[in-house]
Amino acid sequence: MKKGCIVAGVLAPHPPHLVYAENPPQNEPRAECGWENLRWGYERLRKNLENIDFDTLVVLSPHWQTYVGTHFLGVERFSSVSVDPIFPNLFRYHYDLTVDVSLAETMERHAREAGLVTRMMRNPDFRVDYGTIVSCHLTRPAWDKPIVSISSHRSTHYFSPDVMLASSLKLGHATREAIEASGKRVVLLASNSLSHRHFTTEAEVPEDMSREHIYHHGQYLWDMKVIELMKAGKTRELVELVPDFTEQTVAETDSGALTWMLSALDFPSYPAEVHAYGTVIGTGNAVVEWAHEAHLVSGGAA
Ligand SMILES: [Fe+2]
């Protein structure tokens, strides 16, 4: 069998506001517009992915939170309504998605053999988390590819950011080995925001962009530092900063998603393509692409 590969990795944040603003038929609430900078960034990402042949989207989401080990979706189809617990006025999304169960099982086995505690999610009535749904929708609104969704083992909160760092690195390595063994061509999504200081009051009209901005200059500086390292290809340095970044900005990097993806990509030293940076309810979000296969083929160092 041909060796599988990761064709691209994406930092693909999941504010439900971005889906709301696009008015897809799956979402019940209607919007006038909003958050164009980030939405147009996702459009550029989608355009790039149109030129890449791939089999499966693999996403690690901060909103599927498990306290005993790392879990993988393990049922072929999930269909239900996802309602954002904080913003039910913006996100009531009817999803119907398929799972690449054989790839999920291969990943679970490799993670288990690497020493991680793992479990396959076999409950057909399980409600898929909105982080998985929003990141996958914004990356591939046609839903024409199966997904693998990986939970966030809450090591940051149960133990410490450093424990999360170590286990995410291990999970990333196991993910890469599993993909290579599977023969599949895969796009990885790290479904996390950057700095995460929220609004405390909501605008009357959610898409009122006069209210949308970062709320703390220190948080903004942290976001810019992190993005600068991505653009410079300094991903090992970035991963070392993640525990401090997480503590200083309450970033969703606490989920391990970004660290997992960079480890799976074997710490790219080529520049990432930043499609957009913008805030949603004051939190920092960046859409960033590592065109991994293209760089490997052109002889760039991974
Ligand atoms: Fe989130």
C-alpha cells in the first residue's frame, strides 16, 4: 500500500459567529453580515484546498473535552442539531456527517501503542461538539469528505500545561505514523482560537462590527508573537512558548490542538500562510495554513 501523508495542516478556529454570518442552510438563525476579515480568510483557505486531492479531514477540538484519555469518533454517521451553549441565538446547526472510522481506529491504535490512554466513541447518539462542526464547516462547507474527530484530553486543567505539551507531542507523532500506515491523504485541523479574553456584554445586534475589537493590548501582543513565529517557520520555538501563551492569554491552545498538529507535521520550518487574523467577541483568531505536501515535494525542509 502506498504510504499515506498529511497534505496540509490548518489552524482553523471555530467561532460559531462565522457560520452565523455566512447564513448556510444548516444554521437556523439569519445574519446580515459580520467578521468578514476572518470569513474571507477561510475563503482563501478553501480555494487553496480545492487544488489538493485529499481523503479525510482530521480535527482536534477544544470543545470535545474528555478527562480520561483521548477519544476518537468511531461511528460511521452522526446526525443531529448542535446548539452553542453560550450563543444559542447564533448557532443552531443541523449536521449530518460521516466519519472515516478505519482511519480513526488506526489513529487510536497508534496512540495507545505510544502509551496514551485512548477510547473509541461508539455511541451513535453522541452529540458532536460545535468546535468540530464549525471548523469542518468553514474549511469544507460541502461536507463531501469524511472526518476524524479527536477529543481534547484535559491535561492542562487536570495536571498542568506542561503535561498537556508532552502528551500532545506524543499524540501528534502517533497521528503522523497512523496516517502514513493508512495510505490516506489527510488535512489536519487544529480547531482553536489564540488569545481568549471574551466580551462581558453582547451587542444588541451580534454582527455590529463597531463593537468588535481586541480588549487588551497585552493579549494582542501575544497573538502577534505567535503569528510571527508561524510566519518565520519557527514552530519548535512556538511549541515551547505554548504553555506560557496559554497561561497568559487563556488561549484555547490549552486543548493541545495546535501542539498536536505541529508535532504531526514534524515541526515545519517553512513559512506558514496566514490567511487572516481577527477578533470574535474580543478573542484572537487566525486562519493559518501549512501547505505541507507542496513544501515537501519542492524539497523544503519539514
Ligand atoms: Fe471555543
